[in-house]
Amino acid sequence: MSGALPAGAPAAELAGGAPLLELTDVAVRFATGGGAVDAVRSVNLQLAAGEVLAVVGESGSGKSVTAMSLLGLLPRTAAVSGRAVLAGRDLYGLTAEELRRVRGNEIGMIFQEPMSALNPVLRIDDQLIEAIRVHRDLGRAQARDRATELLRLVELPDPARVLRSYPHELSGGQLQRVVIAMAVANEPKLLIADEPTTALDVTVQAEILELLRDLRSRLDTAILLITHDMGVVADLADRVVVMHDGEVIEQGDVHTIFNAPSQEYTRDLLGSVIALSAQPMEIDTVESAAEPVLRVRDLSVVYGKVRAADGVSFDIAPGEILGLVGESGSGKSTVAGAVTGLVKPTAGAVHFDGSDMNRADKALRRRIGVVFQDPASALNPRATIGDSIAEPLRLHRVLSGSALEDRVADLLRSVQLDPALGRRYPHELSGGQRQRACIARALALDPDLLVADEPTSALDVSVQARVLELILRLQDELGFACLFISHDLAVIERLANRVVVMHHGRIVETGPTASVLYAPQDAYTRRLIAAAPVADPVVQAARRQAWRAL
Amino acid sequence: MSDPLATTVRRAVWADWWTRLSALTVLLMIGLALAADLLVSLEGQSLRPDTSVLGPTGLPAEGPSADHWFGVEPLTGIDLFALVVHGARTSLLIGLAATVVAVLLGLLIGASAGYLGGWWDRIVGWTTDVIFGFPYLIFLIALSAVTPPSVPKPLLLVIVLGFFGWPRIARVVRAQTLTLTQRKFVAAARVMGAGPWHVFRTELLPNLWAPVIVVSTLSIPSMIGLEAALSFLGVGIQPPTASWGRTISTAIDYVEVDPLYLIFPGAALFLVTLGFNVVGDSVRDAIDPRSAGRI
């Protein structure tokens, strides 16, 4: 495959077994107002030609900073030391001009958000042709041919139409393919992929991972994969580097890391991954003889021409956890909005304990609690945690004075937070602590129904599992019914008694969790379940085969 | 744990010697305004005309002295120090009161337009556009000319300046409210059953103070400047109430023979507007990091 390398590449060196990329004692220090912060400390790693190396870690582990330092894309406050040798040249020692020739030519970059990686006011052809002509002396017509060829390479159907389009006219998956086409335009030796599938739906993620795997074998490009998703690692990586707090904790072969990790931290990280189990879990079904607490009938919500929800009907029995699964744009958040009364239904009705939510009064609303996806957004930044939790109690004049303070302290304890945190402001808490505070607020009035809209997807892996356990334990103690919304099937499997699967605003399948996850009837549900990666390289390889067969 | 906003503002004002000096100037002017009567009686003077200190041509017989710290006014012999410190009282009172009126109107109108939206938002949008494009200086001059003298001029100025000042604040507040409403804590309050007033008071207002503090500290000097301009044109504060603008206007005629007459009230007006502007600017830099560091 050396023919794919650009002319002049030191092929002899690569053939001689020397690594393509070698990082020695890399450290990155940020100068901030309050002194220096060591974001990365003494990182050593190697990447061979054609190899996929996954750098995994939670937010703040330094994995992205390490990758960005290779391209000189760190802010000016960063001081980089050490050596990063790519095919015999130290990237840190290059001038701005030399570095520019490396970017996009020897190293290609794939970003997390394909929408923001492309210029929204330029058509795809202009951007792609520009990316080609920066490094190659080609005429416009030749560059256009090359662009078409690249779009075929990334398996985009109808390249001519894609070239004429503006970014907003393409879907997220198509855009990421365009970004990948740009990244491989000059057949780089190294691709840096920073969370390449995090912003994408799980069915699209599976396709993009398949494409990356295919490009790697066709172009013999090495891939430095930055991710927090162990399922993605298991799917794509040959070797794994685990980072924590700016340092490399462990590195090794993907099978070794997953099956016999030597470090405590790696074991914890893998242990906290919420993954689909190999065989059906025993999940109780709640007797639905009782009158349902929530009854949704033929609910439709139309925004302009878009039918966000289309004839949705389901019930939730008292004490039951109903999982609502769907990808972005499936209408699951719209349904949540209609249930909580934030969205007005265009047709159909939502009945809570026999009353229409559309005409809900304060007394009815206090019996529904809501937990949102991003706890940073769900807490008033200018209110203390205690005030935020006390707000529903004050609003409904349930308690006041010292009784109110006691209740807030009790609530904080029930979500396993120190009552002293009640005097802090949201920015002084971690993401997991904030989400616990949000749960305490939602449960302050002892609701009959808890609506949880993706409550763990903004959290780090190690925190997710504990927050889910907390919700389960509280549900067991307090016995509320729960509408649990998620795109993550593994999370749903942990919690839900029953599952509703939504696609394009409609319910495509509904049933007990075990039967939906392990014997799906609908074609879309089957694809959705098959596409979800599992954090085990061997199992994932088998699942990949099954997914391809679909 | 103290409120982060108060700490930010305090730090911003005390950040470097330049803003510290400006803040001290503002505080000094506020002190002069508050203690005007006391200071003038310490000096042993008042706002009464006194022709005995004037020469035969009506010009002051002598310059600043132990009796008259800034000298006296030509033709009337009124003590200039008394005019300047009482002028500070008028300027600050009108500047602050007009800003308070503008902020109250701007907050209520801007937040309700941003939160409620719909037809109310459209009406507010049109109204602010009209007021922004309105030739308000000419309107103010005409209005002052036709109002009966029984209406107290300071009150009229406060109401009119406040009325023309709210659209600026309402625009900022509306934009901020629109982004806040996207945040989930507002949705959380609505789900709890909170009405618009509760949402405004507990969710929006604490998050609106930061931009409101910035626009209002920058609005005070422009209000002071407007009052001085109107008084300069003779349609603002009328005698015997002291006003920098009016004193400056008369002093122009004597600038060659008695320059100090112009310099004292002019410097006072300059210092107070500069002080407020510098403090407002550094508070804005502290609260809105996007504007910091730009020179």
C-alpha cells in the first residue's frame, strides 16, 4: 500500500519498523489567571503505520489536548514540551509555515461536530476543492474530479448532488462523510479523529465506524482515535491508551486492555460502562390492572410542516418505568414536552391521573417531576443549590422556615449529597453532583410521575452508572412512575420495565424490555439494537457481522 | 459563600489604578453632592447673589480666595464653589433617577417581551425602533418650551429622559431573556407550575442583573450629559437651582476675562462622566468576557 503515500515519504523508515508517530515526554501546561495548570504530563506513546490507536479517558483527562498539540491547534496560553516525531520530523519544532503544510497533507483531522467543521455559507464543492488545491497543484476541473472520486471513496451516493449542496441540506451522517473525505483528500499518513461519532445517532455511528475501518485498510492510514466511548474503542481500535488526569495510566493491545487490564482505574472505567447484556436480563413487569397514571392517546405535534410526533399512544402504570427510545429527531423529546405541559399537542391528548395536561393547574403540575439532560443548564446559575431544591416547595407553599431547611437537607441526603453543598452555587459542583441536585428538586414534592429526559447522556461514563443506580433506588423507595427517555439502549435495559421505540415521530414497537431488546419485531428496532456497540472487542466483532447482515 | 456577581463587580471596580481612580472620582462627586449644604456652610457662603464682591464692570473683584474657594460668578456674585457642588447634586440626582426609571421600564418591558413573545414582543419591537429613530433632542426642547412653569423641571427631565432611555435597556434585557428561556431551569420552573411573575422574579431577574448593571452604569453619564446639554440650551434646569450645563453656558461669554468660571463646572462635568464611563467599561469587561482584551 506504499503507493498511497505521498511522494517523498520516508517509506524506508516505516518499513524498518520505526513507528509512524512517536510521542516522547509530552507535557502541556496552560497559563491561567490562577497559576499554571498541567493538562498533560509526560505522555509517551507510539503509533505504527496503518494502526488504529484509541486514546480513551473522561472529560479533562487531556486526551483532546494531546491530539490538538500535534497540529499546533492549542490556544496561545498553552506551553508544549517534549517531542512528537511524525515520520522522522518533530512536529513541535516546525515553523508555522511548515506546520501548515503538515496539516491536511500528512495529518488529516476529523472533528466531533461535522456541522461546525464545515462553513455553512459555502457549497460542499467549494470547500472540498479548496482542501484539495491547498496542497496540490491541480486545476479546478481536475480538483473537481478528485472531489467526486473522494465522495465515492466515502460511499456517498450521488456525489454530483452532494457537491452542489450547502451543509444544512445534508444530514449529520452525510456531513461527517464529507468531513472524512476532506481529511483523506491528500492521503495523509495519519488521521486524527476527535470523538468522530459522539454527535451522531447510533445507527449512523455504526456506518461511520465501518467507513473508517474500510478507509484504514484501503489507504493504509493510521488513525489516532480520541473517544470516551468504550463501545467505539472495542469496535475500531487495535491498541488502546487510557488517560486520566493528564497522564497515561495504561496502554496495550485492545484485547489485553478489555480482558486483563492491569490498572485499577482502567478496571473501574470498564466496570462502569453501561452495556447491553449478552442475554436477556430478568426484568419485572408491573401489573397493569391499576388505572394508568399517565395515558397518552393519539398525540400529534406539528411544527410548521414537520410532524414531530404522529399519533403516539401509550400508558404508564403507577410505579412503572417506561423507557422511551429513539434517535435524534424521533420525537421523543416532543413527547416529553407534551407530557410535562411545555408543548401543546396539535391533536390527541395527554391525561395525567384522569385530567387533561393541556388544562393542568398548579395542583396537578406538582405531581410531576422533571429531570433534564444537561444539569448545568437545568440549575439557575445565580441560585444556590439549596434554593433551587427548595423552589418547588416554596412555589407550592408546602413548607417554610426551618421545616423547609430540614426538608432540603433530607432531599440532599437522599441523593447522596452532603447537605452542606446546599449553600454552594452550581458552578462549584461537578456534573454528577449537579444532576443529583436536579433529581432532588424533581422529587421535592414527592411526585407520582418522574419524567427523565436523557438524564445521564451529558455525564461522564463513571458517573452515569451511579446516577442510574440512584434513580432506580429512589424509584424503589418512593414508588413513583417514570417516563425515562434515552437514545442509549443499554441505559434503558438497566431501568425500564417496558420500552417504547420511536422513529420519525411514530411508535414503531412497544413491549416488555427483554422482548423488545432480544426479540425485536420491527426492522428499525433491529437495526437500532444491532448498531449499538458493546464494550468488548470479541463480542463487538460478532455484533458487527450481524449488523452487516441486516 | 458570597454572591458571585457582587464579587465580580467589586473586583472589576478595584482591578487597576485607573478604574480605582475613576471609582474614587465618582465617589468623591457623590460625596460632594450629598454634603453640598454642609460644605458650602463650612466655606461660609450660600447660593445667594452678592454684588459687593464684584468690581465696577460686574466682573469679580478678585479670583479664588479663602472666602470664595472657586471665586464668584460675574454679574451676580454667587459663590462658584456653591454652584459647582449644588450642580453636582442636580446632575447626579437627575442622572441616577432617570436611569432608575429607564431600568425599571426596560427590565419589565424587555423581560416580558422576551419571555411572553407573540404580539406583545412585536409591539415592543416596533416601539423601541420608533423611539430609537426619534429626534428626541428637538422633542425635549419643544416639550420644555410648552410645559407650564408650574411643573418642576427636574421631575420633568427625569420622566422624559427615563422614557427615552428604556429602549436601550429593554433591547439588552430582551435578548438576554431569550437565551435564558432556552435554558432548562426556566423550563423546570414552568413544569413545577410557576407563573410568568414567579419565573421573572426567581429565574430571570437574578440572571439579568449582570447586563443591567453594565448598561445602567454606562447610561448614567449619558443622562448627566443630556441634562447638561438641555440646561446649556436654556430648556433644562432653571435658576435658582444650580446646574453645570447652565453655568457652563453663561461662562462661555466670559471665557477670555474669567476662564476659571468655565473651568470649574466644566471639569466637574468631565470628571463625573469619565468616571462613570471607565467604571462601567471595566464592569462590562468583567461580566462579559467577550469584550475583554479588545483595545
